[in-house]
Amino acid sequence: MAPSLPTNRAVQMLSAASAGHYGVLGVVCYNLETIIACIRAAEAKSSPLQILLFPWALKYSPLVVDFAAHAARSAKVPITVHMDHAQDADIIKQASQILAADGTPAFDSIMVDMSHYEKEENLRRTRELVAWCHERGIATEEEPGRIEGGEDGVKDTAELEGMMTTAEEVDEFVGTGIDFLAPAFGNVHGEYHGVENIRLDYDRLDSIHKKAQSRVQIVLHGTNEFPPDIMRKCIDRGVTRINVNKLVLSEYNEYVAQNTGKVPLTQLMEKGTDLIQQACERWMDHIGSSGKA
């Protein structure tokens, strides 16, 4: 089955990653420093990249979306903008209608996250919203099953039971028209509280990838605390985009917490940006995207 949006930049990027057996960083961006840092890293490493914004960014200020879209299109390497964990139909429709300066959708892809509904309702809503996005040339992502937990900017699903994705569900969700699939196979949003507590079902991930048969690309959520070897095992089992949050922001967060009010604001921003860039570059090397732009 050919990709539903073969000319979409995000689809092209992850299809290339699948063919080349490497990962693409999806960096959760909350502010100017993060967007600038990950783009600098991508240019320095000649790596593709996806900027991830939560719906929070749109609510905070649409200017964040405008800046991310402009920065992505101005970069020297392929960079796309993705709205992650869009859990409300109105937000998805609003986001899908924002245009970049070149007249194309600001968001190359949107995660239609209806995982907080029971499966049949999830599928129904997903199908409707995927069609809406595809009409506008925007790729879509969905989460079969339910990945437990939450993170800054995403609704916490702690009150809901986490559910592992099954290989049988792949056909059901592929049938909605999605382009990217984010499986639940032991990964969680938020903290694992130690690498020893990361318990991933690699056989499940492998069976999901084989069932997908390249009809959709597999993306990875819940990577806080993952070491490089776990990332590699996931890539070997079909993962293309790797969402990262604290893996690239923890050193920045610590520096800001320790130095706010003690150094000039310009220095705080510049040093913080450098720390994020360095972390992104390290991970681009680890997941094999360096030199793939």
C-alpha cells in the first residue's frame, strides 16, 4: 500500500529513515531556545529533524507555531513541524488551517490522539479527523492501545488503564488512513525512575512492524531515560521517528534552574541553547541520522 500522502515532507522523511534503517529525532519544543538549538544541531550534523509542538504551544501563542514553521523552512536541511498529542478535534482543525508564509500548512503532520477513548470511538474519531487532515495535505499519527502517563503539555492518562498495542489492531488503525503509528509496547510517558524499570516488549514491537508492512511508519514515544542501546533495538524493529523530551532538555533545565537571576538573561539563553544543541547532536549520532540529510 503506497503512502496516502507521498509528497508530504514528513512522510518522505520517515520513509527514507525506514529504508535507511536509522532514526529521526522528534524534539519536543517549548520555547525559542529549543527550536533554534535543534535546528542548529540538524544543520551541524547534516541530519533530518522533526520539531514537535504540543497543543499547548497553540494555546500559549500561535506565534510559536509561526516561528517553528518559518525556522523549519529556512533551514539548510530537511525539517518538518509536527503537532504531537492533539487530543481535541477543535484543536486539530484549528492547527490544520494554519498556513506558513509559503502558503503550505504550518504543520506537516498532526497526531490525532484519540487514545483516551475506548477503541471503537477512537477509531471512528480518528477516521474522521484523518480525512480532514489529508484533505489539507497533512500527514497523521495515531496511538493504538494506550501509552500510560503524561508529560509537560500533554493530558495525563494516569486515570486510564494502559493498553498494549496488538498486531491485530494494526490493520484496524491503518484502515483509518493514518500515516504514522505510535505503538504501546511497555513504553510510558514521563519517568521510568531508573533504566532498570524500562521493560519493553520487543517481540510485540517486531510483530507490529511486520504487520504494518510499510503501510505506515512506526514512531516511538516515551523515551525518557532510554540509553542508546535501547534506541538501537527499537530502530532495528522498525522505529523511524524517536520523540525526545528530557533526553535533550535535562541539562538545559538544570542549567536554567541553577543560574536564573545569577547570570545575564542573554547568557542564560545562549548557554541553554548550546546545551540543547549538544544533546541533540549526540542523539543524532546515536540513532544514525547524522549525514542523512
